Amino acid sequence: MDVLFHQSVANWILIGLAAFIIGLSKSGIKGIEMINITIMAIVFGGKASTGVVLPLLCFADLMAVKYYHRHAQWSHFWKLLPWLAIGILIGVFVGKDLDEALFRKVMAVIIIVTVALLLLIEMSKNIKIPENKLFAVSMGLIAGFTTMLGNLGGAFSNIYFLATRMVKNDFIGTAAWIFLVINFFKLPFQVIYWHNITLASLKIDLFLLPIIIVGFLAGVAIVAKIKDNSYRKIVFVLTVIGAIFIFFKR
């Protein structure tokens, strides 16, 4: 990881773009985070990129909670959190010894499942998914597992919140609190067990913090202009586009 800071100009442009997208996604523009994941994986490699990205996500989560904290729906928070934690623990032990080739295959399968589930939900509008405990358990486990392996938990949390048909600010506020907790929960595993977060990676993160702030503020301004009845459609489209993007670019 000591060579992480020695990147080409082109790579630094990509890294800066990824940081801006992190800010946008945490401001409430859900679905585009998978583009950031793809960019970081291209520059740093699949598993190594998770160590670079995680501290950035934690910083952006703090901003999101500060801005949207009043809108959290705590019933959904507590419904998902235990299963997210279990999924993360599974990912810690499964993901540690995965080689890069297998890791890419796992992420590809995750994307296919994500898109399929999103389409299934959209075609099954009469199914009362939010009342189905098995749905919450499965989404929590998968989101926890995938967020540990590749910071892909956002895609599956989007599926859950799309299914609940939350209004815009409730969606963003609940997701902000959930990811604040689970991303900080992941930190010690990345540092101690995976050895993915080092002084070199933190130097990169420090350089990118101002870009994340700019992205977040830009995203807040955009989200404020989106009507509640349009927000869910936008998140669905962006999540599907992001899933397709990461599937074909990895």
C-alpha cells in the first residue's frame, strides 16, 4: 500500500472524480456510488480500493448525518442494523483470503443480483415487501456482506428503501445513520485484520476531503430541487445504471 500515493496525473483525475461522486452520493443522490467503486477499483485494485474508500465514506457519512439526522426512520434502522453487522462479519472472514480474480467475479455476481432484485420489486408493486421480515433480513445480510467486500452495500440498501417507498428525506436520513454506524464498524477490520488502511492510504484520503465536501454541497443543492414523487424513480434509474456500469467496467 506504500505505493498508493504515487499515481499518474490521469489516475489522480479519476480519484478526484470518485471523491466528488462520494460526496454526491452521500448528499442523497443514491445509485451513483457504484461508479465511484468502479473508478477506485480500476486505480487501486478491487480489495485494496476498499481501504482507500472507507475513511472517505466515514467522513461523508458524518456530513450526511449532520444534515439529514432529523429525518431518520428508526424502525427501519433497527430492523436492518443487526443483520448488516452479521453480514459484515461474514464478509470479513470470507473476503480476507479472496484473490483479485475471484473478488471481481463475486462483485460481478452481486451486480447481476442487484439489478434482478430491483426489477423484480418494480414489477411486483402489489407485494408488501416492507412487511416481510425475511426481506429485511436478507437485504441486511447481503448489504453487510457486500459493503465489507467492496463497499457495495449501498446498492442493496437502495433496494430495501425503494421497496419501503419512503419519502425523499426519510430515505436519505435513514440511510445516512445506517451507513455511519456500519462504516465505522468496518474500520477496525480493515485496519487490523485486512491491513488495507495505512498511512499511505490515509494521505490520499486527506488530500481528497475538500473534493468530497464540494461534491456533498453540490449534491444537497441538486437534491433540494427534486420532488418527492420523482426521487424514487431517479434513485432506481441511477442504481440500475450504476450496476450496469460497474459490471461492464470491472
